[in-house]
Amino acid sequence: MQQLNLKPTHAPVKAYYEALGQFGQLNFDHEMAVRSAFQNLLAKCGSQFHWTLIPEFPIPRPKAHPLKVDGALLDDFKLRRGLWEAKDEHDDLEKEVKKKIAAGYPTDNIIFQAPERALLFQNGVRQGLNEDISSPNNLVELLHHFFEYRKPYHEEWESAVAEFSERLPEIAGGAKQLIDNERKKNPAFVKSFADFYALCQQAINPNLSEDAVERMLIQHLLTERIFRRIFDNSDFRSRNVIAQEIEKVIGTLTSRHFNRDAFLHDLDRFYKAIEVNADNATSYSEKQGFLNTAYERFF
């Protein structure tokens, strides 16, 4: 697992304390003024992991208006890795944190921060760190714990992504080889593919190439399970005309000896990692963003 490269003497830490000093000299000690310094520090640290800090991040709640945290760190796949909520030095941080948690703020990995104090919650538990972040050493320790924390399904996802990146060309190549073989030996597949190709030319683009339709077929073969399970939409194929016709083509492609589940068995770990991470998204839009990014990256 990647570790945060941050020490008390590093420039982002010094910049944080310098910014607080400047705000103090100008008599600006309210939340809006001082939180920008911590936001910049989080963004700098997050860039080491290719995480992006999104300010004013909404947290949906059932039957209630969404909450907004001051910042969320999202990874390359738009998975939420950590949250941050800022308070000014006049707030009773203990009392404010209790109010926020009671309102529904997630405590899987969140920093509640005031200029000189910060509380870190992970997996619902307050961490036993020195909470006085007027000390650079304490601040750096806090950030190491925050950025290096991984939920089990995040660890599995990172491992599965690395493995899948290596295996995908082989799996896709196997699907292409299967199509080429069935073109030579399976008249039913030849006809169903020709019918589907004509439909795609009519519905999508009259200049669409056969290669593009083959790639569409392979993409559907590899991703149909993801759409069906993540969005809990078992009748997706029957309602979507293109998907329905693709399934007919795949039916003829696999009719002689090919078993789809057996063919995709080596990808089970990746599929399960996608499904678990999507299930842990707190909103449909988070789930959609994650799935879109994974689809664009791999398929």
C-alpha cells in the first residue's frame, strides 16, 4: 500500500502554518477564512495518491436534504476515500462533532478540524491520536493515518484493478478469437451477427464498421453482469433494444459449446470488487460515476 510522503519540515506543512499565521495577523479566525489553508494541505497530500479534493461535497440522506461536508477526497475511480469538516476556533469541537455525527455525517474516514485541534474517526471509531495540531508532528501523524487508511473492499479493489489491467487484453483477445472461429463454423451466429450489424447501421450510424460492432459485442459480453447486478436491473436486456439484440447474437455465439460464466470465471474477483465498491457508494450518482469511470478505463 502506498504511504504518504509527508514530514513536519515539508513545504505543504509549513505553508499551512504560515497561512494560519497570516490569517491571525489580519484578525481572520472564522471558519471560512482558515479552512482554505487546511483544504490546500489536504489537496497537496491527496495528489500523491491521485486523489482529488472536492469542496462542498454532498452526502445524501434518506428522506432528508443532503448534508454537505467541507471536502471529500475521491480517487481515480470516483470512490470516496476520506471526508473533512472544518470548524473555527470559537466552536466547541466536541459538541459540534456530536451534532454532525447525529445528523448523519459518515465516520468511515473523516477529519473534524479546527485551526489547532482535529479529531479523526475511522470505521466509526474515534482514533486515539494527539489531537493538538498546533504541533506539526501531530498534524503529520494525523494525515498519515487519514491518507493511509483503507477499507478492506478498497484494498481488494486496488489489487483487483492491478490484476485485471494485465488480464483484460487476454480475455478480450479470447472473445475475439471465439467470434472469428464461430464465423467459420456457425451459420446461426453468422446470420444473427449480420442482422445485428444491419440494426446498428440503421439505429446508430450507417457507416459503422463490422470491427466496431464486434467490439460492441465483446464489451457487452464483458460488462453485462456489471450493469445487471450493480443497478439491480434484471430486465435491462429486455427493455433495451440494442442490448436485447446483442443477447440474441451472444446466444448464437455460445450455442455450440461456449459457457459465458465459465469464460468469465477468471474475472470473478474483479466483478465482485466492482460490485462491493458500488454497493458502498452512498448515492446513485456516486455509483454511476464510479461505474462510468471503470467502464471508460477498462472497456
